[in-house]
Amino acid sequence: MAIVLHSSPILWARVAAMIFSCVAFSLAVHGARLFGGAGDWCIFCWAFSFAGTLLVILVEVFGLQARAPVSWKNFPITFACYAALLCLSASIIFPLYFLKGSTGYGDIGTYRIVSTVFSCLATIAYMTEVSISKARPGEVAGYMATAPGLLKVCETFVACVIFVFVSDPVVYDRNHALKYCMSVYCICFILSAVVILLCIGECTGCLPFPFARFLSAYALLAVALYLSATIVWPIFNFDPNHGGSKNRPSHCNSEVGLCGWDKLMAVAVLTGVNFVLYLADLIYSSRLVFVSA
């Protein structure tokens, strides 16, 4: 088995990202004294990113791209984009839960600070890899290397964050309007995930209708659904006339992490973010010419 090692900017970006994520979770596990779901999530983000990047590097070093059961035009950049978002979320959540208001922790605090720094460095390295790998205007590339493909990664990730916020504790079962919003998040997430899996699995040609037409129709549907959710969610969570509260409770200032009201606000903001992402997706999809892997 031949070993192929060509020095390139993308290789160095991957190596840097792998090292930074490895250092982040190693220090956190060794001396940061983590606890709860937030700590587990951060460790998962760093460890998953490290393991996936190591796998990508090994496949390319040993020249196994043709034997991989996935489209190698689409998989590496898809993973890099997810890894960037995972490390970004860890870079936000970790200091929020383990550095906010903490004083006098000594070595534990030092480990936590250094883990946060390396998490940020890993995020920058993964973003650099995505920037290098993405398709340039007029370039023939796999769908996931184009702007709509990367947008779908962001859309699914934002939806996953929304799912976490609305389920801990469950806040969408108070009335039918909030259940409608939850159905919007689920429908759009499933369809975006299906598109990503079709591209990575090289199955876009198996559809009984043109893939490009499906993408445009789906993006239009998602824009309409998210626009309605962007309006409905704040009304039924922050309008006193509909059982909500527009004022942030005083106890939120003393809680570690995010309180219930903060999570509702975060969902409202993320719903707006996903609406903008789907709108950009629709605009790009209507004019993009790409080649399926």
C-alpha cells in the first residue's frame, strides 16, 4: 500500500485542527474537572473532530479515496464544516459553563482557560480548511463544496442546537403554536439531512425527479416554514397576552449557563438565523450550476 504525502495548505490546516482539538479535550479530561451535560458535549465535540480529521488524513495519506464508501468530493469538506461548528459551539459553551464567574480555581482554572484557547484555535483551523476546500466561482466541484451545500450543513447544525434548547426542559408542548414550530424545525432538518446523505452517498441520481429542481422546491418550502416560525415562536413565548414573559427573570443572573428564558430567546434568535440561511440557500440554489459526485 503506497503512502502518498503531498505538502499542501489543506493538509497543514487539517494537521493543525487535529492537534488543537486533541490538546483541547486532553487538557479538559486531565485537569479541568468537568461535570454535567455541557462538559460531556464539549468533550464529544473535540474528540469527534479529532477522530474524524485523523481518519480523513489517513485515507488521503494511504490513497484510499477510491475505496471509501462515500463521495470523497463531498465528505471531507462536509466533515470539516461540521467540525468547525462543533468546535465553535464548544468554544462558546465551555467558558459559559466552566469559566463564567469562576475565581480561585488554581490549576483547574488554568486547564479550563487553555482548553478554551485551543478550542478556538481548532475552530479557526477548521474554518481555514473549509475556506480552502470550498468551490470557487465557475469551478466544477461536488455539491457539498458549494455555498448551498455548506449552508445545509449550517442549517442542520443550527436545528440540532434548537432541539437541545427546546428539549431541556421541554418547552414546545404548552400549545399548538409551539408544536407547529417544532414540526417546522423537524421537517426542515430531516430534508436537509437527506440532501446531505444523498450527496455523500452519491445517490442523487437515484431520485425519480431532477435533483436541482428538488433543491429549489425544498428551499422555497423551508423559507416559507421558517418565516412563519420566526413570527410564531416569539409571540407565544414573550407576549404576555399569549402566556409568555417579555422580561428576563432575575434568577437568570445567578444561574450557571443558560436559564429557561435564555433558552427560549436563543431559540428565537436561532430560528431567525436559520431563516436567513434558508433564504440564502434558495437564492444560491436558483442560480448554481454544479456537478453531482
